[in-house]
Amino acid sequence: MHAEPMSVSIRERHGRRIRVLIVDDVSASREALRRALAFDPAIDVVGEAESGNQAIAQAEELRPDLILMDVKMPDGNGVDATRDIVRRHPNVKVVALTAHDDVATVREMLAAGATGYFLKGAPVDEVLNAVHRGHRGEGSIDHRVLPDAIDELRRLLVQERGRREDVEEIARMRQEFMQVLSHELRTPLTVIAGALRFMERRDLTRAEATLVASALNRGAELERMIEGLELIGEGPADDAGSAANPRDALRDALPRTSRRPDSVVVRDETWPGVRPRHLTRIVLELLSNAFRHGRAPVVVRTYRGGADRILEVTDAGNLDPDSALFDAFAQGDMSSTRERGGLGLGLFVAARLCAADGGRLSIRREGDRTIAEVRYPA
């Protein structure tokens, strides 16, 4: 390492000193780094380590502001040590200072969480600058490895563009498939429903009338399922026009429910980023689930949890949620109770629509209440 005159900008530092841990398996390298860092009164070397495992232990004990980390060492390499330290101590910055200039090593260290990468033998000013920039969280790469790093970044960007195009094509094909599927299902369903309604108007026996009514009810459920699949298969939201009002969603959902909730406390406000049709369907599914499987009173309310927007539907049911609750078609039995298993396609659709707009649907039990919560982070 070449000891060159220190610039005024580096020498004139104010505030708390930067606590640095030096990690290198060669004692001469550690001593050279210590001497170089001593040129800057704003830097305080608080410890040394000669392996990755020692670095992890020293980071735990000393809690330095920044670590100068070698890459290739016995007893735990710098890549693994950096990953572990950054995970445990997010405020600790790591700058790689190593003899290895291959692009794969650079990539591994940066991916592990290092904020900078410098080769041994760099001028003192560059090392001190790297420490100060790393302490501020600013990235920096030695000019000797920068061209290869840029080439690698360019290659990764091209690769990522190709992957993104593949994902977009798959999404487009899925959307087209959903459209075709829904059309092919709706057409015969419309014919069947029309025939059943024609039969419904005829002079039927009680058993025949019951059978026709049941078939019409199943047809309505199938149509609702198709509608849900269509919503799941929609493309990305138009951010400029995606904003739902929970009060409007409740108003639009209620005509399709078997009854009305016992209590409603829903704010008249706009939820940006949430598609109105999605929120309406979510409200419909949660209310239908509460009416069918729970017990009164059923309560609907919206509120803010910090910056999050939250919709809750609660009832006096006896659901004991499990990990398979939102799995498609999961059902314990054919009864109308909530004593076993998951809760089927309705909640699966609601959960997927919630996730499509960046939210999360969860169901939990608190005391004698079952709470279905939709949460959209700000």
C-alpha cells in the first residue's frame, strides 16, 4: 500500500470517529492498513481479525461502524462473513479490501452486502475515501475492477431484460387463457341457465322444482367462480386509475349477499393502488364467508393502522385458522360448518386479489371472534 500525502478534505473531519475493524489473514496486511488509517484522525481502528469466523465474533463484540474485509481467508471466507454480519447488524458497513480482482469475487462480495470493493495496494487517499464513503453508505469500486464490474452489470441487465420479457409473455398468455376459458365456460352456462329457468316456469312436482332450484343455485355459484378467475387473470393495474372507496365496495357487494351485516363502520375515503372491482369482490367473499360459516353479529369496519389501510369483517364463529386456509378448493367436508379444513375457492380468490394490489388477507381468532383482515400497506 502506497503512503501518499493525505488530502485536506480527508484530514479535516468533524464529529464522532469512525470505528473500524480490520479483517485479513496476513498480519503484515493488517499492520499496513492500521498505519494507513492512522493518517486520518476521524478513524479509530477498534480491532483486528484474521478469519471470517473471527470477524463475525468481533463484529458481535465490538459493534464497529465499518469493516475492512478480506475475501479469501481460512476458517470462514469474507463473503460468508459479510453476509452473516450484514444480516445480524444492518448498520455495520463492509468494504472489501482484497488482492482478488476477478469479477466473480466482486459480484459475490457486493451481493453479500459490501458497499465497496478495493484492491490491496490502493493509495492511502483512496482507502480513506473508501472508509468515509462506506460509512455514509455510498458505494465505491476500485477503478481497476470497475470496467469488468460494469461489463458484468451490463450482462446481468441484458439477462434480466430477457427474463422480464419472458415473465410478461407468460402473464399475457395467462390473461388470454383466462379470457378464453371464461368465454367457453360462460356460453354453455348461459344456455343451461336459460333451459333451467324455462323449466322453472312449468308445472313441476315438488321434487322436480327443488332439483331445478338447486341446479340454478349451482349455476350461479359457477358463474361467480368464473368471475373470480377472470379478476385473478387481469393484467397489471393502471396506477393512474386504480383507486377504490371501501364504502362503494360495500355498497356494490351487499346486493349479492344473503343478508346484511349487523354493524357497519366504513370510512368514505379513497385507497390508491387498490382496484375497485377487486375490493368489491373481496368484501363480497368475506361477508359471504361470515354469513355462511359464522354467527351473528357480523361487523364490517375500516380503519388506519399507522399508514396501513385496513378492512375487517368479524363474526362470532368458531374458526381455528390453519396454514392451508387459503389453499384453492381446500375444504374439510360438505357441511356448512367451520369445524374442519380450509374454506375453499372464495377465500382463495379474495387472497389472490388482495395480493394483486399489494395487500394481504389474514384470518385469526381473538377470544370468541373470528377476524378476517385485509391490510394494504401505504
